[in-house]
Amino acid sequence: MQATLSDYAQVNSRTLLGLLAPRILIEVHLANGLPGFNLVGLADTEVKEARERVRSAIVNSGFVFPNNKKIIVNLAPADLPKESGRFDLPIALGILAASGQVDAAALSPFEFAGELSLSGALRPVRGALAMVVATRGQGAREREGPADERVHALNTGASGSEVQWVLPPGSAEEAALVPDTPVWRAEHLRDVALRFAPAPPLASSPSPSPSLSPSVTGWARLNPSLKSVMTAAPSRPPQQAGDLADIKGQAGAKRALEIAAAGGHSVLMVGPPGSGKSMLASRFSDLLPPMTLDEALSSAAVLSLAAQFKPERWGVRPTRSPHHSASAVALVGGGSPPKPGEISLAHHGVLFLDELPEFPRAALEALREPLETGVIRLARAAHRAEYPAQFQLIAAMNPCPCGMLGAHRTVPSASTTPHCRCTPEQVARYQSRLSGPLLDRIDLHLHVNTVPLTALWAENSGTTPSPSESQEVQKRVIQARAKAMQRQRLPNAALQGPHLEAHTALADKAQSLLLSAAQKLGWSARGVHRALRVSRTIADLANADRIEMDHLAEAIQYRSFSRA
């Protein structure tokens, strides 16, 4: 015998597979038979534990739990894995709708996610912003159910074409940052259930929409001003404030970082300890152009997956600096189910790897493909995931195990400068921890020399502090990046194929210089292309339409790193 409409209900929700958010249809059927609560549909342990949370939350919210029925909850499609407590709220609403305590048809235009406490209070869920970003622009046509007529009738009863979200406090504020997305915040299961209460039996009009229902404490629609949020967001936390002017000397290193910021290039800094490599890297993010809306959404979505997004950091480029003991899984992502790693959490930001040769070899080699493609694809036996990884790599290393190789030559007047005592074999073994293919994918190889101690006080001594050097450099970077985007709609570091040939054309003399340098330094074709991209950025900084000899010559010197 087929169940009546009052015995069945469905609620819309989402799961997360990487940055994808496939729709999950939560079906609830109250059947006659031995009382029980069965949950099916490839649910993880966290999801199965929802049975106890939902039961207590419904009772403690003042509603009736159908203890005399056999409750069957299906999470469809059955072949998609489901994890976390995000399905607590939709499961509870499905049970209330199937038992007639909530209007099932009124739930159709909405999607729900939230973890329930035993008292019925809603708790935030991981990846709320990622879910909403993934469904941005999707309409009711995506929510077409299976062929079952009853399910199809409920789905097509949705009014409007936009997805509306009901989320807990904390998650709702994240999701509301996505433009043109209706987001409702509910603090308690009772708030949601009362908003979708069925119409009185004698009422001649259909149940009012949630926006027109009587006021319920803990229910509100969020309408944050995205512009004001981005304006109020600090460029850097106060405790990390710094400027390029704080770094004495190192004019060549500052110039290289300006080029890297303007073109989106990766950098490897090689120099002795205390030469300023870490200080240079810590100020690099201040040189980058402000994030666009799409970049801010994409970056925040990845951080939301790892529960590391903070609204006050909206629109601020992330900077990640993992310790050199980090594993390959921590660096590029992985696990079961796969989770994003440091390179994805640095999406549209900076990944700083200090003491680069000290990282595990497997972790460093895992960076090859993301540096080239800007994407990391994780494949496991039961799960597959793809995460964006368009980060700028800033790496630093010592030239040898003791770090003093060549230091005495850069500061000839300092007789007390320690000499390197490493053997040639030790130096070669240390530098060989970085493979040739990895070095080939880094655009700028920069030698950072030791600064004489007298320069720490001599520079700018007795003068009025100059305006922010980082801000001055950022202005030039923004102009150069805008020139590249207007010309080719992507940064110079991403130029490939026909675009690379069209926008890096060289005169005959410049071609001869490039060919001679490539043969003498043993470059691969990839190395030649990366030198062309860097020279294109140098020309943009000089506001030149064509790459000249001096632009190319400067680019060549940034790829002259050779092993000892």
C-alpha cells in the first residue's frame, strides 16, 4: 500500500565533495510497523549519530516525536558520501513535515544545513560559504527530483528561481557574503519549525511565506553590505604590520619582489642566515593588488571548507607559512575524504616555504603540477576531489647546510664574517634536495646577500621617515597588473601557447641574447618561457608595449641559480 502524502516529506540540503556541493534530497517516510529510526544513503558515522540528536532536539523544542512509527530517512543519491552534522536540521524538519507539524510544500524552495544540540539550538557547520558559492546562480531547475510524481510535485512547487538558504548563526553570516543570495539565520529548531507551520484548517489562503509570517525570536534575513565589509577589512593584522622600508639594503631583492607581485611569479630566495629573506617574504602580500570579488569568494570558499574563514579577513589575501616538517598531505591536501592542503588554503594568496630543502622530498615534488596548472587533483580509492591552488610561491633557503657559503665574499670588509666549512659533497647533497624539475617551475631565482652591519644604521639616518615603501610599490604593481589584464585578461605568469607567443615577441637581437643565455645556462623550453613571462612583466612595469633588450637582460639574471 502506497504511503499517503502526510506520511512522506522531503527536504533539500547539500553535501561537500571538494568545492562541489551536490544537492542531497532528504526523504522521510513514517511507516506502520515496529517503531524504529533507520537512516540510509551512504551516511558517515557523524550523520548516523544524528538520530539521537534529532530525537532529543524535537522533544526539547516542544514538538511531538513519532515514537509509534517506523521512521525511514533516505539521503539521496545513495552513492554520494555524506559526512558531518550538517544534515541534523533537514532531517528534523523532514520528520516534522511527514508527521504534519510543518508544511512540507513550504520547505521546497529552501535548502537547510545545521547541526542540532540536544536542546534544539543550532550550531554552525563547516563549509557554509563553500556550499553557497558552489550553488551561486543555480535555480530551481537544478532541484528537479526523481521520476516519482509525488516528489516531483513537491519540487516544482517552489516559487522563484533562486536558492534560499536557512543556516545557523556563524554559518549564515559567512553565506550572506555571497551577493544576491537569500540567507536566513535561525538560532533554534523551534524558530524554523514555527516559520513553516501549516496553515490553520479553516484558513482560506495558503500558508504565508517565511518573510510574511509573524515575528519569531531567533529568525532573521541577513543583508550585509559587501562593500562595507571589504572596506572595513584590515589589510593586515596589527601585530603583523610591516613595510619594505623596514628592510635595510636589499634593493635588488625588493625589485625582484615587485616584479613577482606585478606578474604573479614564484620566487626562490637563496642567501645566508640573517640576510632578510623571511622579512622580505612577510611583506610580500602587501605588494599584491586588492582582491576582486570573484577572487575573494573563491579564496574564502576554500578557507570555509577547512573551518578557517573569518569574516573580518574577507577580501584579504591569505598568507600560509607551514613548518618545514609538514607532510605531503598537509601541503597539497589529502586524507579520506580528501581535504584541502596549504597550497589550496593559500589560493589567490601567498605560500611561504622557509628552509625549502628541509621539507620532505615527497612534499616538494607534489608541488610540481599545482605550480604549473593552479589546480590540485586528489584521487583516492573511494573519493576524488579537485581544489584550486593559484598561489604565489615564495621560498627561501640557505646556500649550504651551515648557511655561510659565499657570505664572506658579499661583505669583504667584515673580517669576522664566518667562512663556510661545508665540504663540496655536503653542499651538493644539500642543494640536490631540490630537484631540477621543481627549480625549473620557479620563475625568479634570487640571491640575497648579507647586509653589512653598518648599513643597519647608516641608511635613512637622521632623515624624516618616508611614506610607506610598500604602498608605493603596490601602486606600480597595480598599474602593471592592470596593463596585463587589459591586454590578455590574465597575469603574465599564466601566459601559455598562442598568448605567450603573441605578447612576448622579441626583436632579432633580443632573440639572439635569449638563445645564447639559454644554451650557456642549460635552460629547458620551460625555463625559456618563464624568462619570457618575467621579461613581459618587467616591460609592463616600465610601461613599455614591447620587450626591449634591457627588460630581457634583467629577466635572464633572475634565472641564473646554479648548484655548487
